[in-house]
Amino acid sequence: MSDVQAASPNQLVCTVLPTYNEQDNINALIERLLASNAAPYLVLVIDDNSPDGTWEIVEQFADRYPISSTSPEDSNRLAVALVRRIGEKGLTSAIQRGIDEAIHTYNAGIVTWMDCDLSMPPEDVPRLVQAIQKNEADVAFGSRWVPGGTDRAHGLMARTLSWIINSFARVMLYSRIHDYTSGFIAARAEVLERIRLRGGYGEYCIDLLYRAKRLGYRLVEIPYICVPRTAGESKTGLNLWDYLVKGRKYVSTIWQLSRKKSLT
Ligand SMILES: Nc1nc2c(ncn2[C@@H]2O[C@H](COP(=O)(O)OP(=O)(O)OP(=O)(O)O)[C@@H](O)[C@H]2O)c(=O)[nH]1
Ligand SMILES: [Mg+2]
């Protein structure tokens, strides 16, 4: 069972933003996050040396909103920081790097992350965070598939595949989770210290949510409306073949989790 306590409102909340070529989205995303969240709050961008210079835009924010890594508990303010990874690539490892920095460098008590294409409304981050601060959950995640949520970003084919994957996961993993591939997450630092991300795009999310549930943590799905990306390019592709390749990996992850005894 989970033995974590209610998160103190003074604990730093950190939103990790994994970016690759998001120059047309990053400005609005950071502005909207800073406007929506109460201090102490840190936006931590993990950029894989984007050729479009996303990291340069973030550097300017970091200059305007600096954080002291030596006394994070004193930072009763809004801050932005950048990790520019050179020679490394990948969504899961970028998020994990952000989690590690948030917890161990900046002493964050709650870590959140999301896509940076503005498909997940930045204004919804506080709803996830508050579920944890009010001690209603240890992990709160945005869900398209509970009442009040929906997906306006993807067509019928993608939504149908998502429905099939989530139904399969619920049956195989004996769970009530509706949006296993959400990717819009907030979690207590304690949970993320115990569970490291593994797997690729989307698979890591199925794996994380399932293991957190099995370890006795309280999960809550917060409905949100996923909207289409209006700038920049999708990194995962949008045709049937791309979806089938992704779907096969999800099914394999679910299958392996259903068979495995070890959860950590
Ligand atoms: N740091 C880093 N970020 C990445 C990498 N690949 C993708 N991202 C980011 O991961 C997030 C999700 O990427 P998207 O292209 O929106 O992928 P998706 O949401 O699965 O696909 P769509 O449904 O088409 O939006 C975005 O913020 C990307 O910039 C990577 O290799 N490194
Ligand atoms: Mg996206």
C-alpha cells in the first residue's frame, strides 16, 4: 500500500517538457504554463538539440525566470530551466532525465509531464497537481476516455485503435484504467523514485500506470480534451502503418506485463 502523505503546498511542482523541433509551440506552451500554475513552480525542458532551435527559445525563458539549484526550497517563484541533450534522443529517456533532474537537482515533490504540441491544454496541469496536493491520488493523469474527456486530435482510425488497446489492457491487466497511453501525467516524487520509466513511445505509459497501480498507489483519471496539433510535425506519424506498428508494441507490452511476476 501507498504510505505517502499529502503533498505540502510549498513543495516545488515541476513540469517536464520533452521537446524535439517544437519552436512554433514552445513559446505559447511555457507562457501558458507559467500563467496557470502557482509558485513554487518550475518548467524544465529536455530538448534533444532540436535543429529548429527550440532550445534557444527556452534559454531566453531560463534567463528571464532563473532557478537556483543550490537552494530550491527558497525559490518561491516561477522558474524555467533547460537541459540540452547532445547525442541522445528518445521520448522516454528525455522524460526520465527530466524526472531525475526535477527530483534530485531541484527537489521537486510533484513532477508532471506532457506533450509540447499544445494538444494537452497547459491550463489543465493544475487540475492534475491539485488531485495530488489534496491527497486524492499519488498519480493523476489526463484522460480522453472518461466522461468529460475526448480526443479531437485524432481521426476515427486512431481513436478506434486506442479503444481496442485500452479494452485489451483492461481485460489482460484486470484494471479500470481507461487511457493507458495518456502521456499527460502528474506523480509524487516518491512514486517516480520507485518506478523508473522503461519502454518506448506510449509503452512507457502503460508500464508506469500498471506498475503504480499494482504497487498500491492511488491513480485518478482527470478528463481532458485533446486538441489537434496546429504547428510543427507529429513525431510518430499518422498513417495506418504507423498506427499498426505502434499498436503491436502496445499489445506486446500489455502481454508481457500480464505475464510478469516482478513489477519493479
Ligand atoms: N526530447 C525529445 N522529445 C521528443 C522526442 N520525440 C518526440 N518528442 C516530444 O514528445 C512529444 C510528443 O510528440 P508528438 O509528435 O506530439 O507525438 P504523439 O503525440 O505521439 O503524436 P501525435 O498524436 O501525432 O501528436 C512532443 O513534445 C515532442 O516534441 C525525442 O526524441 N526527444
Ligand atoms: Mg502529440
